[in-house]
Amino acid sequence: MTDKEDAAWENYAEQSHQLEQLLIQRQKWLGDASHELRGPLNAAAMSLNVVTRRDDLPDGVHATLRNAERHLLHMSDLVRDMFDTAKLENDAFELAVTPDVPVHEIVEEITAEFAANPDVLSLRSVPDRTITATLDRDRIRQVVRNVVSNAAKYRQAGKQATIAVLLHRIDDAYFEIVVDDTPNGLGMTKSDLEALESGQPFWRAEAAKTVASGTGLGIQLSRKLVERSGGQLRYDSEFGSGTVATIRLPYNLQPDTDAIP
């Protein structure tokens, strides 16, 4: 190798090292910024939660405080989704995998949370309590919460949401969490489903824009988190009837699996 080639190689190596350091710094900044923004929001929501447990609050005040608590938690979730999306796009995202997670606990935590939502008429869960899996518990909880939140939010005009959350085995390799918001769900058209499959990060169904505010981040982030977990998130929907969202996951984490049966 000539001196000129040696110099070019050293320059390339130095630039690669600098780029790697920049990516590391960016990852740290994303994590720190998310923590700094979500911390105060979660703290305020927890304080409101403590106050709303008092028995001497007038009904109107109690309802107002609970509504404020939900808005704070929604803002916290939005911040988390924004930073998680940035991390995934920059390949700076890591799963914190835990073995033998009782998946029914995730389902029951989320259904208990949304059962008190005034927009939800009925919410039932039918979990297989024998299913355990190796996965990132917090991230799968995040996915299930995003999907159930959409089911509660996007419903037909004048109707409350009716949601069923099912957890069952598929075979020896996979299990499914199914969120069904029919028959009162808003649903999506065929063109909506095609646009959803395109993976646009801020995409929202046209009808959904007239029902509730949102960014569209949660639905695509959920898909990416499931795929990182070796699974697949599928939507079957009929406009004016509702949507069935199916989260298929392996019992043992297989990150970045492309083909799921």
C-alpha cells in the first residue's frame, strides 16, 4: 500500500470513528431529553392521581382532575413515541429483554387502565394465563396500550367504544394479542389500509382526523417495536364497523425477523 493509500485509509478510519462518536452522543441525548421531558409530566400525573383518590371531592372536580391526569399521561406518551421513533430511525434503539414474562399481566394492566375511560362502554379481556415469553415487557405494554388507546379513541359518532382484548396461543412458536373494537369502531377503508401498510410515520386515516387529534406516530412505532421483537402487527378493518388489530409475537425473542408465518 502506497503512502497516499495509507493516508486515505487513516482519514477514512478517523471519519468513521468521529461518526460513531456522534451517533453515541445522539443516542445519549435522545435518552436524556426524553427523560427530562417525561419526568415532570409523569410526576404531575401521579400527583393528580393521588388527589383524585380522595373521597371528599365534588363529582365535577373529580372528573376534571381525572381528565387532566389523562391529558398529562397522553403528553408523556407522545414525547416517548417521538423519541423512540427517532431512535429507531437512527438505529439507536435497544430492547431490554426479560425471560418468562407473564403476558396476561400486560393485557390485564392495560384493560384495567382503560376500563375507567368514559369513552369506553365495555372492555373485556380473555387472556390465556399460561403464556409466558422472553420479551421487552415495557415495549410490548407500550404497543398494547397504543392499540387499545386507538380503539377507545376512534369510534363511530355518538357511540362509546366496545373493546375485546384476547390473548391466545397460535402454535409452539407464536402467540397473539388481539384487540377488537367492532361493531362500534370507526374502521378504515381499503385505501386507508394500503396507506397504513406503506409505513408513513405521520399517516392518519382521513375519517380519524375528524374524530380526534393525533400524530399518527403511535401506530407506526408500534409496528416497528413488534417487528424488532420478531413479530408482526396486522390490521383487518371495515369502515363503519371497526378494526381488529393482531399482535403476533414469538415466545422467545428473535429481533429483526422479516418473515413471520
